[in-house]
Amino acid sequence: MKFRRVYCKVEATELLKKVRRIEIKTRGLSRHIFAGEYHSAFKGRGIAFSEVREYQYGDDIRSIDWNVTARFNHPYIKIFEEERELTVMLLIDVSGSGNFGTAVSFKKDLMTEVAAVLSFSAIFNNDKIGVIFFSDKVEKFIPPQKGRKHILRIIRELLDFKSQSQKTNLDEPLRFLTNAIKKRCTAFIISDFIVPDFEEALRIASNKHDIVALKVFDPVEKAIPNIGLIKVLDSETGAEKWIDTSSKTTRDAYEKWWIGHIELIKNIFKKCGVDSAELRTDLDYVKPLIKLFENR
């Protein structure tokens, strides 16, 4: 029992160190690099009711508040203004496929760091930030809040979260987002998007919310290297299979599948009006994120 307590204390200490390292790096990026881009890309994308005033010549008659007009027997219109406070939601893929990486980091590590950067960017701009961890279901929901304490909780969860399922499906988390977040928000989906068809759920969610897709992938996923006979493991199903990578037919067939998969995902994003960026485990994510923000 004593050994277990010591072991748990060591684990907690290591987790806090990891949280601190992530905070130091991503907080600096958010404050010095992404602050301006984030603000211009996402601020003012919604409007909120402000007040009513008397109708003036040239006002749009569609803005007339008929209830107030009837009460005072004189035309009044509704005034709207841009919302200065956003709700930002992160939909983070915690399925088994995140445990893959052949270069600088695993996909899940890259997703964690990007999520932390976006979280600090939101806080610096006085926005609320919330998280939906998903596999083939909603694994955990952290409601939107403000503050450093809330951010550190999110980072701890990102580093330490263990999903119940290893599979992936976007339908359930997108439906949850649509139903749980009542006001329009900006939602970042951070995933490798190796998932069943999700176009319908994305279309419905994007009609209500401003959605941005961040597709994370490892360079080896684009093409199988010629390294002979290997045994591969499907991290989401647990299935194992021997593959002869020296076979050009096998390598060509996989590459053809990958190209088709990428085109399918891009077409879904385009049809649903979703902005997107690709983030590689072997390259810096700063440039593609800044480019995404600038293009908006």
C-alpha cells in the first residue's frame, strides 16, 4: 500500500512537470505568434442583440421590432453588434490511431500541443474554451470556461486521458456539439480523420457553428516504405497482419487508397464550408496554423 502511494505521487509529479513544459512552450507561442492572427480570424464572426431604438429613414424594415412598435405605437428597430466574446470548442480525437508516429512525435502528442496553443490563444483573447474528447463516442466533455486554472485542467486531461474505446467515429461528437452548445461557437476538430463517413453530421454542425478541421498525420502514412516482410497492428481494432512491403503492387495499392482518402476528406470539408489545415508530425505546426488564420 505504501509503495502504491509513492508510485502514485511520482506519477503525479511527472504529470505536473509535463503540464508545466507544455504551458511554457504553448503559452509563449499563443502570446507572441498567434495572438493577432487568432483575433482577426475568429473575432466578430457572430452578432448579438444590443438594444432597440426609434426607426429612422433608411433603416432596414426587416430590423423592426414589432412587439415594441405595437406597444409604443411608433416604429422601433433592433440593433445588433458583433460579439466580442467567443466560445471556442476543441473536439480532440483520443482513439487508438493517435498512438502512431515515426518522426518527431506521435500524432496524439502533436494534437495535445496544438490544443494547448489554441486554448491559451482563446484565454488571451478573453474567450471561453471547452473540450470534447472523442473516439467512436463522446469520452469526456469539459464545459467552456475562462481562466488559467481551467486551461491547466485541460492540459492535464490531454496528457493523462485514457479513452474507453480505441475506435473512431465523428458522428456522435458532432451531434453532441450541435446539441450541447446552444450559441454559435468556433469549433476546432483535431484528428487524423481516418473515420467512417461523417459528411451529414459535419454539414448539420457547420450550419450552426464555425468549424475548423486540423488534420494530423505522419509522413509514413502517405506511402509504405520498402522494408520487406513486416507485421502491422491496427491500433483501433487490435487486428494484426503480415504485409510484404517489397511488393510494388501492395505499395501502389496503399498509395492509391491514401490519395483517394485525402481527396474524399477535402471534398467533405469543401462541401460543408469547413476551413482546414494539415499538420505533420515531422514538421513545425506554426506555419500551417498561421497560414490558416491568415486565409480566414
